[in-house]
Amino acid sequence: MSAAQDEPEGAQVVDVLAPVAVDAPYSYVAPPGLGLRPGDSVTVPLGTRETYGVVWSVAEGAAPRSNLKRVTARLDRPPLPQKLRDFIDWLARYTLTPRGMALRLATRAAEDAAPDAPRTLYRATGHSPERLTPTRRRLLAAAEGGMTFSKKALAEAAACTAGVVDAMVDEGALEAVAAPPEPVARPLDPDFAAPLLEPAQSLAAGSLIEAVRTKSYKPFLLEGVTGSGKTEVYFEAIASALTEGGQALVMMPEIALTAQFLERFAARFGERPAEWHSGVSQKKRARIWRAAATGQLRVVAGARSALFLPFNNLRLIVVDEEHEGAYKQDDGASYHARDMAVVRARFENATIVLASATPSIETRVNAETGRYGHLRLHARAGARPMPLLEPIDMRREGPPRGAWIAPRLAQAIAETISRGEQALLFLNRRGYAPLTLCRDCGHRFRCTQCDAWLVEHRFRRALVCHHCGHVERRPDACPECGATESLAACGPGVERLAEEAATLFPDARTLVLSSDFPGGAERIRRELDDIANGAFDIVIGTQLVAKGHNFPQLTLVGVVDADLGLGSGDPRAAERTFQLLNQVTGRAGRGERPGRALIQTFQPEHPVIAALLSGDAEAFYAQEIALRERAGLPPFGRLAALIVSAKDAAAAEGHARALLRAAHELPPSPRYRVATLGGLPEADEIMILGPAEAPIALIRGRFRYRLLVKAPRGADVQGFLRDLLATAPRERGGVRVQIDVDPQNF
Ligand code: ADP
Ligand code: ZN
């Protein structure tokens, strides 16, 4: 142990938070001269190793205690801004995530964010070399004009090796100059191509511009039917942020696939925004992180994790498709990126826009009660009509057994492609068939690690578990009874639908858009481009095709199974199905020609299908909101889930029961009241439901039980959970407790 009381004058005591599973910063002593301030990046010893950390606070003038370890180094990183540190603290408290793990969300890129080295560039000096070969002549010609070039660019221009460039430097014909590192993004021009907005768009844009200009924390719901021009509206808010010298963040659910968005952005502002998602290289991300902190970077388009960038002057956050489930993060820290974006905006005093054609119930209620501004676009831009929606009643006009495309849909497809237009067949099921069984003995293929059927993927010749990723070969004979030729695929997936389409339309150019084929996001981006350019007649896809894409030649959408998802028993099923079907049918008729959508359903009278068909979103929302209010469900009440998991089902269930007992034995608190076990809860009491099997009762070999905490709006749910979790460790003897505040499945 170093004798820290002997530290010379000027030594600091600092609290450093490390991005690991700890809940509080640890104190260290920093040698004088480091001059540490809150937000600075350092390395410190932690246990037996050295780790990255961020100074959370500095105790000026405190006498260092003798047992403190020393800060080993200060790193050259821009400081983590106070507002971001406050946001991290808040998020950790709200989600009950250890603070170090919350910090990790913000520093994953920072740890490698060392400053870029200056670049070496080359230019001609005017001196001729001793020998002038044709290659050398080409090189000098390429370097002429006083301009500077990278070694690679020069060698390429002269079709020579890098060695020739070096030799010319040695002989004094070229000189090397140090240049600042290449900027992460080129400047954006708020006036590059400002559009002519329609009156409804202008009105909405005006409110946003005013909020950005006055730098006021103000959330808005921007609600407008598909194709109503919401993007153009929030582009104006971004322009305003740029004009004000500030930064803007656009969050998107599927950023890796939004090449179209980047192009549109470039057409509006002259350059693309910086992209932030897991597909961006670590090096690039580190540079973006720095540039966001210095303010050099002005607009980032990113996935959930972009929320934790160290912006130094954030004026605007846009959450596009705010209703999307993809905003919910469940690995490690469990948080809803849309909700956290609203909180981040509050800390930054920034304007926040939640954009959607079908907002979440939570956001709709916030807009209706006036907590959020409500901006609306009721019609499609450019006087384009909404697609015409028609049901196909599968009870009366369904296809023959073993087929899934009804005759009337097939007819519509034939007409569409004969006019040179595109048709989209939507089925939210990956693979070939959702279930495979043996016709002789009834054996069904299920995952041994999860509570799920194995899905046949014929393209990969495999059976796949969609929960854990387990893959096995599809056998030729039944593993149970040994019968051959007895295995049958039940129900359709997109691959099987493609088979049927190929039979019905052998000459059509058909594409299955799926994340299951090799090539990753790059392949899908290319295919989306190809669709937009008219390279296919029939596109078959899962929800991947539904997300915000613009396919100008697409005029027909066929929803193959609109009822899928409605029978799941999840109270959010209605909302999700309504959102998804609106999104999908909204792909039709976004170009010059009007669109049409045919909806295959066994229950055309179901409220969700009826609301979709009539285009009456208001009726749907009114009904769903009333239902939630009656049941005390979010946003009229609060929920939190405790998932208790273990390899042994009895151990998981036992611990869940122990937690339930502990909850009722907590000493009384001034901040919340727990309802008596088995009694009828009072209006201000927290109720604990369960334990019951979690919605997916077995994942990756772990059995999962769930306690659902249901509380009135004003109750201190976090305080209750903290007290409850203090009664037992969150991980012990193979039993794990995960907390999900505001769960999406309930
Ligand atoms: P949303 O985001 O609401 O689905 P978009 O912003 O993608 O809608 O706009 C839909 C289509 O309408 C796009 O092709 C867009 O270029 C076009 N558009 C938007 N605003 C206008 C406008 N003011 N005048 C003409 N076309 C517009
Ligand atoms: Zn599995």
C-alpha cells in the first residue's frame, strides 16, 4: 500500500466510476499536476487489474486517506459532459442498473477514442529528380499544382508502388507535409436544398423550429399517416439546430438498413450525417465519439446506443418510428431508448420529436393530455391518396389446402405485374415453416434449450430455434419412430410463400427479403435499393420490408395472415398488430400511382382489422386507451417485471416465491405501500402478481419465472424494488434476478 498521507501538496482525492458491474465510484488519490476534473478519463487499479474509468467527482482540498490507491494515468479524451453523467446516474436509478454498467453504455467507444494521429501528405517541390523514368514522370504530373495527396492516392494515380513515392521524397522531388486528421464528417448546409412544404407541414415545422430556436425542453409527437412527409418536417427542425450552431441526433430502429434515409439527408443538407450502429467500425466509432464531444460533429443518425454520445451542444433529438419495439434494449441494462431519449432531452434542454404514423399508446396519451405537443399531418404529401384497403375473408374465399395465396390476391398480383408495377407479399414469419411434425407418430421438433418449436429453413437445409439460434440438420426420417417420408412442414414462412409465388407466377422476378440469407446488412441494403429501382416484380418479406422504406413502383400489398399475433394473449398484441399492418400497407402507392392493399383474415370483424380497414385510427386509439385505463395498465399505472431464472426450474420458482414473501415482509415505507398478500389492493398500493412462468418459460436452458409489479402512477416503484432487492443478492447459486422496469410484454 502506498503511504498516501505523504502525498505532496496539490494531490487530489477523486471518485472514479469504472464501466463494470459496480454501483458506486471508488475513491483514488491523483498525483498533483494531473489537475483532474469531473468527466475526465483515467486509468485506475481495480482489484488485480487496471481499468478505464471516468472521474465522477473531485473532493477539492480533502486530505487523502492512507489506504487509497492511485490514479495511474490521465487519458487524452474529451471530458464526459456533466449533463451526460447526470443522465447516466438517472438511467441507472430508474432502471436499477448498476451505475458502472450504465456508464458502459456511454464509454464503450470512448475507451479507444485516442486522438487521431496527424496524416502525412505529399506534394511536389519543383525540384527534378536525377533520373526521370516514365513512371516518375507520371508521378510528378499527378502531384503537380501545389496540392497535397496521400501516398496511396499518388501511387494509384501514377500506377506505381508506394516505394516510388518514398524514393522521390529521398531525392527531394516530393516533400512530406503533416496535415490534420481527416474530419469525421463534412460540414452540413442547413440551406442546401430547403423544400417547399405543404401548409400542414409548414405549421408543424414552425412549432419545431421555434422550440429549437428558444432552446426549450419540449417533447412533440409528430403524427402523420404513412407518406405524409414527416421526414421533411423534422429535417426543418434539424436545419434549425444547425443554424443555431447546435447538434442533432436522429434515432432509427433499423439504422443499418436505412441507406435511403442517408441519401435523402444528403440531398437536403449536402452531406450525409454520421452513422452510429454496431456495423460501424470500432475505429470510426471512436472518432465519432470524440467529434461529438468537441462539437465538430453536428448530426448523428443512430441506433439506441447513440443516445449515450457525449454531445456538447445537443439541441434536438428525433426518434423516428417511435412505436417500434426495437427501441427496447434487453441485454445487460434494460431500458427503452425512446423514453430515455425524452429524459436525455430534458437534461440537455433540447427539443425532442417522436415521429410515427401509429404512435404507441403511451405517447398518444401524453399528447392527448398536453404533456407533449401534438403535431399532425392528416394526408399524404403531394396529394397522393392513401392505399385502398380490402379484406379477403379466408373463411369464404381462401385458397385450397396447402396454399396460402387466395385466388383474389393472386388475381391482383397478376394485374399489378402485368402493368409493370410491384407487389409486396407480407408474412411475419421467417423461414420455410414454423413447425415440422411426423405424420405417422405425431412427433414435433422442438428446441431442447427453449420453449419453442424449431423452424424449418429450407434454404439452409436446417431446423432453427428463433430464440437461442440453435441449428440442427433436418433429418430425412423421424427421430422418434424412424418413419421416412413422414415429416411434414406445417404452416407457411416466407420461404414457402416464395415457392407458391414461383408456381403461380413462373415468369415474375421474385425476391425474398430475409435476414436469414448470407450477406448481412450489406446484402439487405443492396436488395432494398434493387426493389426501389424496380429490379423485382414480387417482393416477399417479414417486417423487415415494412420499415419506412420508399418503393416508388410498389402499388399492391398483400397481407398473407393479418391475424398472426392477434391471438397471443399479450395485452399489447392489438397495438402491435395495428402498427405493423398500418406500416406494411403504407408501403403501397408512395410513388406516382395509387396503391391498394388486400388483407387476408379469418376475422374481418376483429376491432384491430376493422379499424385498419376503415382507416379509423381514432376509434382504435380511443378503445385501446379506455381499455388500458380501466385495467390500470401503462401509462395509467406502472409495471416492472422481475425475471428469476435458473437451470433448475424448481430453484427459479422457489426463489421467485421467496422474493414474493420478502416483498410482503418489508418494513413499512413512507414512499410506497404494498398490498396485503391475497387481499384486495387499495388505489395507492403496489400489487405483486405471480410468480408465473415468464412469456417464454425456457430460454437457452434457463427456466424463467416472473413476478409482475403493478403500481399506481405516483408510487415509488424504484424505491420498492431497491428495498426488495436489498434482501437478497441478484445472482447467487446459479439463480439470477433480472429487473425490467416498464416491460414491453405484460
Ligand atoms: P413519412 O416520413 O411521413 O412516411 P416522407 O417524409 O417519407 O413521409 O414523405 C413521403 C413522400 O412524399 C416522399 O417521397 C417525399 O419526398 C414526398 N414529400 C414530402 N413532402 C413533400 C412536399 N412538401 N412536396 C412534395 N413531396 C413531398
Ligand atoms: Zn432454443
